[in-house]
Amino acid sequence: MPYEAKVLLSLSQVALDRARVLAGRATITLKLPVSLQIVLRALIGEGLEGAASPRFLAEVENQAKSVRRRRRVAGRTGPDREPHS
């Protein structure tokens, strides 16, 4: 059995909803139970196949910038502080 690591994945509600729809469609099409976890594993696996493409790298850049922005905002706000305007 190959080594498996557990990973915590943070997704937008839109991405999560789209993956759930894919799971539902796959369940109907394949006539097999397809979970959200199965869909996410397949998407990650397929995505890794094209990881060297410019489109993929552009998406990685967008995601990294988005995380940086959220962290910057979170650093300025705390449980007792209001966000800076």
C-alpha cells in the first residue's frame, strides 16, 4: 500500500459546490458511488499532469496572490480590532 498523507484543504464555497456537482454527475454516469473526496483526488491528479503549462502556472500565481492578500488583511485585523480602511 502506498504511503498516504492527510491534507487540510481550504476551498471557496463555489469550488466546493462545483466539485459536489461533479461527484453527483459522476455517480449518475458511472452508476457507482462517487464521493467528493474521490472527485478532488481525480482533479488533483489530472491537474498535476499539466503542471508545467503556462495556464496552470498563471492559476498558481493567482492563488498565491489571493492568499497573500487574505493574510495581509487578517494580520491587520484581530478578534478585538476593526479592519483598516
